[in-house]
Amino acid sequence: MKAHGYLVETFDSGVSLLNSAHRARIDCLIADVQMPGMTGIELHGQLVADGAAIPTILITAHPDETARSRAMQAGVFHYLTKPFDEAELLGCVRTAVEGREANGRPR
């Protein structure tokens, strides 16, 4: 993402992101479905509940149609199964960021 001009910040857990002062500046979130302490779907749900509806791209190495369906119904922007193509991820991020910009949120 850095090589394509995006500012990147990493967090060691979903809770760490939720407690971050930088949270309000996030234009797109990429999270794994299965993370310690909190799933990617739970993280997305907490952000939405907190009023921070950040476009979320979930990735997983364990495809599960039920989890995918639940994530999409919860408003997850995109759900990618590993291995995925770098161009596919980049396209998802670009679309998410452009959508935020179109709604008045500058990059």
C-alpha cells in the first residue's frame, strides 16, 4: 500500500485500533477475519456502533460462506479469500478511498 502512495498504520489487535487516537483518520481498514481477541467482523461492528463506519476489507484463509454472508450483511465493504491478487486488494482499497472522498472526506 505504501508503494502505491497510501499512508499505512498497523495495529497489533482490534482493541488497539479501537483505542487509537488515529482512528478518525482511517479511510479504509484491512483486517483478517480471524484475529486474536476480536474477529474482523466484530471489529467492523464495533466501529459502526461507535459511529465510525470505516470501509472495511476483510481477508481470510478459511473461506466460509456463512461468515462471508454475515460480514456483507453487516456492511463490510469487501471480503477477500487468500490467496488473492495484489491488484484485487489495491482495487478494493482504491474504490473504498475514492468513495470516502466522493462523500466529502479528503484523502
